[in-house]
Amino acid sequence: MLRLATRRNAVALRRAHTVAALVQAQAPELDVQLLDLNTEADRALEAGSASIVGKGPCAREIQQALLARRADLAVHALKDLPLESDPRLTLVAVPNRGDPRDALCATQGWTVSTLPEGARVGTGSARRASQLLRLRPDLSLVPTRGTLERRLQALGTGLDAVVVAYAELLSMGLAARATQVFTWEEMLPACGQGTIAVEARLDDPRTLELCSRINDLDAHICAMAERTLIKRLGAEPRAPVGVLAQVQGEVLTLRALVSTPDGAEALRSERSGPAALFGKTATAVADDLLRQGAAPWVRAR
């Protein structure tokens, strides 16, 4: 038996089933089971609470199940995984990355350019808010948190639109709800957005070897490049920072943006380099942003 720990919400369960299928394909003899946990973070999000913020709370209870040996693997959204994890755990696999872009879901089929003046747009992300305001300074942004289902239900009941991760819509078969999918130039995604992260214990070599077979090297390199950049910046979890790494052949291209919360000012940097030296490229991009004056913005909550 191989047990996968996951959060219980619908999007998280889809991620876990994806990993379970990949593992089962590599080892058909295994009985792969899910340990779905109704975490404190999920209960808060279901209630629409803003008390659970940052990356730690969404992953900590899942990691505890792994450390307590109630599970053999932990499945996360990479963007929820803290940069500093328990030294007994390792990011053992990053399956093929989903679509990392953000999407607008609006009533009346509106896009950002056609939303009425002063339209109410829901988002709980400082990154999304700042980049939206760069596109449309007149928008009225409404702090909105909760599960994907809860945010979509808010449409038409006080909100004209919400911004969500496009990968979540795709995973739930709701791509048609997107009235606009943002380009990289319009909105850079969060670190690790659209990426599944699989953690295992370092003292479990059989599981480590098995999971190495479901790892996508390019996706893993992109994940590590983005996380290295955020760590080098010293960015707070809710700082308005967008980042996107892409690998083509043996070349990694890394783009990043840091903006003021109101979107009035933004700093950008982009570098390319050998994919195998992702850390060097990530450090160069982060250092360029810091030289431009990004430090006060990335450390502001």
C-alpha cells in the first residue's frame, strides 16, 4: 500500500488523483490510497476567512501526516509549499506543469478591457490586485478568499468578476467559465502556480526511487528556479511578486515582476541561461530587481 496525503477540497483531490494515477502506472502492484485531510486552512477557506494567509498553513498539516507515517507521500499545490521545509522531507517529484496563467471569470462575458468602469473584481492576492490595477486603475478590488467554488459562486452577488488560477478551472472541467486568460505581459503568475509538488521522507528510499520516475525534469527545474528567486528576494508570502520560468531545450528563461500594491509602479527583469544552472539565472534576476529598488515592496504585507 502507498498512501498519499492531500487536502480534502475538490481541486486538491484532483491533484492527488493525478499523482496516484502516475504512481500506479509505474507500479501497478501497489494499492494506492488517498488520506484526505480536512485541514484548518481548508475550513477557514470554506468559510471565506482571511485569517489563513501565506503558504505555511495550507501545507503544514499534510506534512505532519507524512512525518507521523500516516502517509508515504504528501501532494501539494507547489505555490502553497513553504520555501523552508522540514529537513526530514524532500520535494521528490514535480509532474508535468499545468497551465500557470491567471484567468478572469466575469458575468456578461466581460474581459478586463470591457468591464464597466468601477467594476467590482474579487481577489485575495496582492500580486493579482497590483497587476489588475496596472491594466485598469479604475477597478474596485474586493478582498475575496475561499475555495474555487465559493469564489465562482460570488459572481453576480456583489462581484462582477473574480480572478483565479486557470489550472484550477481546467482541473475541474470549468475552463468555459474563463472570460479571459491573461498573457504573460498582462499578468505574471505566482511562484509555482499550476504545479503539483510531491513530498516524501528522506528515510524512505523505496518511495523516493518510485517517485523519481514520475518527475518531469523541466517542470522541476522551473519550480526550483522560481522558488530560488523568491527566496533570494526575501519576499513575504503575500508580496506583489509575479514570476514565470520556462525551459525550451536546454535553455531556461525566467521573468519576474515586483510592483507596488496599487500597481502604480512596477519593476521587471528577465534573464536566460542554461537550464542546469537555474540557480545562477534565478539569483541574477532577483539581484537585478533588488538593485532596481524592489526590497521595500517584496517585504511589505
